[in-house]
Amino acid sequence: MKALQFDNLQIENQPVNIPLPDGISLTIKREDRNHPFVSGNKLRKLKYNIAQAQKEGKNTLLTFGGAYSNHIAATAAAGHLVGLKTIGVIRGEELNDKISVNSTLNFAKKCGMDFYFVTRESYRQKHTPEFQESLYKRYGSDIYIAPEGGTNALAVKGCEEILTPEDAAFDVICTAVGTGGTISGLINSSANHQKVIGFPALKGEFLSEVIKQYTTKTNWELIHNYHFGGYAKVSDELVRFLNDFNKITHIPLDPIYVGKMIFAIFALAKERYFAPNTKILAIHTGGLQGIEGFNNSQIKKQKIILNYDDKI
């Protein structure tokens, strides 16, 4: 069985050519370019989980996600590349009839993923022993179950490899936060003088307890003021900011995770949150596959769309 090739990655740290106050500098680590299909933090999270599935002799990766889940798309692509079957447990029974018009699910299907559509009520029980036992009864013992968003100890191990020794030159590491795995890995591999700041895409304070399960270090902080109302919520102001940012930097950002983080960094810099001359490294965790679905949703709502001229 093949391994997913992501060793010896040469990831560019791209300076952002937009002035910030007080000599603050912003550089973006282009993790979105680390693989054409399994990109960003999803590649990092899947690396050791795939190796573990292969070590256990499993032939199928099963995981969970919503209609436009980056994790679902990445798992489907990774499974196709290494020769593992994939199953996506998808939140929302109504999506069963919308695969062909949903860009994420359509991509995953083309990669060979099978779907199990469940009600939102059932989906909330996905981590319970009873639900997981029902999956083994349904699909047999050859499935390797990866959690929603891919976060577990093996995923954190993979995310610890995002930072390189050269990144010790930065004072602050910033990342968007979904399920807590990426920031946990970054905290573990950060230098003692560095502060790691996470910007949750979801409402709620539960993420701090999740992160504490994976790290004993205390050089980190979560800033909860930039989720724009909750997961997948956006505003016209955010979309305009992302379009303007792309026009100047030619860096495409997704509106659900990374875009909100970059917006927050600029807002905090204007508020003098960072010390003068702070060197910030922001992690671009990918998520660009969801832009097509986002724009389709915006068009239906008669809202402005992301207008990126550069090929994503």
C-alpha cells in the first residue's frame, strides 16, 4: 500500500506587502501549497493517521463532516492516492440528493468516497460509543475512524511539523482554530520566546480544554472576537477585505478560517494589541476548495462573492 508523499516539504514563508502600524511585520506560511489536493493542515493531520491505519491493516478510512468540509475533501483525496477506501459520515440527510451540485461532496465522490448521510440529531452523537459501535456493525471491523476535523493525538503530532527551525525568528505564531489540533501542534513545537495565538471559527469556550489535552505549555491564547457570529458566518466587510487583500498580495484566503484570522490580525494591529516591531507568522491552513461552494451560497443570497483573479 502506498504512502502519501509529503516528506521534505519546502513551504514558502511569504511576506505580506501591506504596511502595519509600529513596524509590525506579517508573513504567511503557505501551507495551502503543500499538496495539490490534500493541502494545508489536513495533510498534516492525515499523515500519521493514514500510517496508523495502514499499520493496523485497515482498508477503509471513515470520518465525519458537513456539506463543505475541507476534512471530507482531503480524506477522500488522500484515500484515493494511497489506495484506501473512504467513507464520509455527512451531517444532514437532505444532502443525499445534492451531491452533484455540491462542489465538496462531488469532488469527494469522484475520489471514490462513499457517503452515509445522517440527521443533525444523530450527527451530534457521533463521538458516543453507541454511535461508533453502530458504524462497526454497518461497515465491519476494517474501518479506521478519524474524528471530525481530523484532530487526535496523531494529528497533533503531524501539526508539530509545520514550524521549522527558521521560524524561530518570529515573535508570534497565529492560526485559525477549528477543532484544536493544529494550534496544539504549533504550541508544542513553538520556541520558548514565541506566543501562539488562535482565532476560533466557532463560538464557545470549549476549545481551551481541548487544547490542554494535547499540550502542557502555556505560551498561547485564544481570541474569540473574530468568528463573525459563528461557524461559516461572514459579513460584507469580511468579503471585501479578502478581495482587497488578494488584489494586493495575490494570496487567496478562505472566508471560514484563514480569512477571519488575517482580518483579526490587521484589526488587532490597528488597536495596538501587538508590541512595536513584532514579527508575526500566520499559518495558511488551506481550505480553498470550499470557495466555490461559498460563492454559490453567496450568489443565492444575493451577496458579494470572493473575486480572486489568480488561479487557486
